Amino acid sequence: MEAAGYQLKSDLARVCLPAPGRTVPRRLAWANSISLLFLLIGDRRPHQHTWVPVDLPDARNAISEPNALREDAIRVSLAPDGNVYFRQEKTTPENLSYLIQTALQEGAEHRVYLAADRRAKYADVDAVVGQIRLARVTSIVILAEKPDR
């Protein structure tokens, strides 16, 4: 089968491309149908925010941490009111080291991504970092926003 001078060898190409004998409006309708089909079934991952929303501090030298977005990343959030979240679940600081050790045993990266709200008290941040260290994790990434210039 040929389309626009190219030999189509793939079954997928034969199904997705319109037949050469169709009129231009029918080809456009076919292309729209295939595009819509890809949009509907193409990306079936859940679109959910993986962080508890916190107002991160600004840091001029902040760098991108793409591994923080992985589903199995160890994410700890600290709200301004002192509430602690492991991934999306609310927990106590005392329970944090156990949750981290469990995640490490399940194969998570040996790094904790800490998202502490800019209004969080230093004592709360210190308590969370202490619990992370109790879990024998020494690589702690403190997340920050890079301010606009």
C-alpha cells in the first residue's frame, strides 16, 4: 500500500492513515477521528497532584529534581501548622522514620524530598529532619522554588 508516495509496511500505518481514494474532507474527518482516539486512550495515567500543597521557600540557586516526581519517591511535606505528611498521608513525626524505612525496603531511592512550607517553624522542620536521619537516610533534598527574575 502506498500513501503520498511512501510504501506503508506497518499495519498500524495502514489502519491510521486514510485510504488514498478518499476525498479531502473524508481524509480530514479520518485524521480527526484518529487524533481523538489517541487523545482518549493515549495517556491513561491518573492526573493527580502527588504533593500536599505547601508554599515552598524561594532559592535563587534552586535546581530541578525530576526524581522527586517519581511515584515511589519518598516525599515528606510539612505544613505551616506543623502537620506532617508522608507522600499524601497525614502522619506524626514519630511515625515518619518507620514509614521511610518501609518505603526503602520496598525499593524506593535512598533520598528524601522534603517540602517544608516557608511559614513552618524551625523546630518542626528540625524534628522532621531528625526522624529522617533516624531512618538512616543522609540524602535529604529540601525543595524550594526558583524566583522569577
